[in-house]
Amino acid sequence: MARHGQTFILSATMLSIGLAIGGHLDQLRLTARVEAVPETTTAPAVLPGSEALVFSGEHIGRVASEVLPAAVHIQAVRSEGGRRVEETGSGVLMRSPQVRGLFAITNNHVIRGAANDAIDIGLSDGQIIHPLRVYRDPESDVAVLQIQDNGQRTAKWGDSDALEIGHFVLAVGSPFGLSQSITMGIVSAKGRRDLSLTEDRSVTNQDFIQTDAAINPGNSGGPLVDIQGNVVGINTAIASNSGGNEGIGFSIPSVLARRVFEHLVTYGKVRRAYLGVELDNNFSDDTARRLGMERAMGARITRVYQSSRPTPAAVSGLRPDDVILSFNDVTVQDENHLIHLVALTDIGEAVRVEIFRGRRRQLVSMRLTDRDNHRTAEDLSNLIKR
């Protein structure tokens, strides 16, 4: 903007947003400083060296236009201790190649304890609807809401295994109830496990993507997308001392979320493979050295379970103090990693397990079975058994 021979550059110095309960915008205040810069020459339309920035911005804009129609805002109400509790979150519309219909994927904790008619789903066109059917999987913190299919646009799955640390990602959702929001960051780390997300530690399938893309309350259940606009994760949690974004957010990888989604809409539940062992959740270097290892690595078995049907671990001869070093040629990092690997294995699949026993490595083969076939009262009381 030119006036009396001067060019004015608008530089925002303060933006204050007040938010009420439920995410409604109460006030917006903007204070700006105007700097006068002598106008000497006509600035080029695109500054030298900025072409890449312009192209990147346009590309992200195109990604946003593809993803935002599939993003939904979710508000759920439940009764807890005689009081009304409201949860606000996000979701993403998907279809399954196996089952006809339209589904919104979100976090289980967003709709926990809420009846179907107490769950509001806000579509990108402003329409508010209720789910026709709800599927829940507390162990992965994934929930799926089936809604009326009127040809709405959906997102596309990406491959979280192809993500590398440093790759750009976008977080889509409704932070503080501000729907249709997008933030940008990078993949900070992969394979984050053993997060205490719930008091009862019911979220046992953990293999989170860590990102510094801004994730705030209300983003839970929304998609994490790659630079091509494919869903590579479902945003779930943040590590924060303030309750807001501090640059550490966690997303369920699409490899896990997609598997849970397909199982829920196909079978009504997640069918999980079963190994039949209890694992040491405090495997120390001292214990490892007692077993003849240099340091703690892999997952140490503390107990092999028996049931009315022989478990895969019992049939293959696994025993306490065996340390599982690899599972189907994947190096096992710890007990939570092994739990995740077993959860991603098809029931009935033959697997190769490398163990450390008697101060040497051995290979064991086994065929995993359906966990539900081995359910006992003891199994139901201990969610870390695999």
C-alpha cells in the first residue's frame, strides 16, 4: 500500500484470542505496528530466491484444499460422577475397500462414555449429524463412527512406515474448537512407546509418531498428513506442562490406525494375534547380565501362559527368562515394541522368533492364534499379556 511516497509494511506484534468452554470465540484483538520505509525502487513481484517459498506455499494450499473437506469436528457429552462432561475433538472421513459406507475415524477418548445421540459430528459444510453406529478400540485409542453416506469427500491413507525423521507433516483438526485448522511441522521421532495416556493404561498398542506440528486440545482424532496430503497418522496426545502445544505431539501411525479401522468395520472388533507370554516391563541391565547378555535389549519373558487351548508360546517351547530379540526379522526394541509387532500380525501367520537362551541365540518358529480363543479371567485383568 503506497501513500505519499511511502510503502507501509504491516507487522503484527500481538494477537490475543479468548476462548470460552466448548471452543467458542469470545474476542479477537490485534495490535499492529506500521513501519514507514522510503520508496526508492519498484519491488519485483517475486523477490529473487523466493520462488521455492512461493511454490511451497501454493503446494501446501492445494494439499489443504484436498484434506479439509474430509476433516470433521466432534463434540461428545457424557455423564461422569453425576456431572456433565464435554469432550471436543476432531476426525477424518474414510471409506473401506471391504465394507460399504462412510466412516469418521477419531480417538476413542474423544467419545468415551458418550451415547450415539450425544455425539455431534460437524462436517466441513457446517452440517451437524449423529453417528449411525460407533465402533471402539480402547487398546489403540481408535474409534470409528459410521455416518450417512451422501457422497462426501474422504481422505486417502498414506504409509507411516515410509516417513522419515525430518519429513514435513500437517496436523488437521479443531484446536480449541477452531475447526478446519491446519498446522505444519516435521516428524521429530518415531516409535514412541510406553506413554501413560490413561490412568488404567488401557492404551497398550503404542508406536507413536512424534511431531512438532502444533497439536492442541481439540486436535485429538484429527489426521496427520504428509506433504502429498495422505493420512499418515491420527493425532492423539501432547506432552505439555501448560496444557497447550509445546512442540511435542503424538500421532497413531497409519499402519496401525488403518488396520484397526478395517477390523472394526469388518468384524465389529479388532482381531488380535496371541503369543501367550507375560513380559518384563522393567528389564534391566543387571538382569540381562545375569542371563549372559551385555545389556538389556529385546523383551524378556517372565511367564508362559497356559489355557484350555495350547498357546503358541507353550507349543514352541518358550520359557521364562527367554529374551525375544527379533520377531519376523524385526529387531525388538522392548516389551512394548513386541506387543505392537504381535498386534500387527495376522492370526494364523507363521512367524520366526529369535530368542536368547543359555547364553546363545536360537531361532524358534510358531503360528499365532486368535487372542479371543485364549481369554481367561486372568487374561482380562491384565492387558499387557500377549
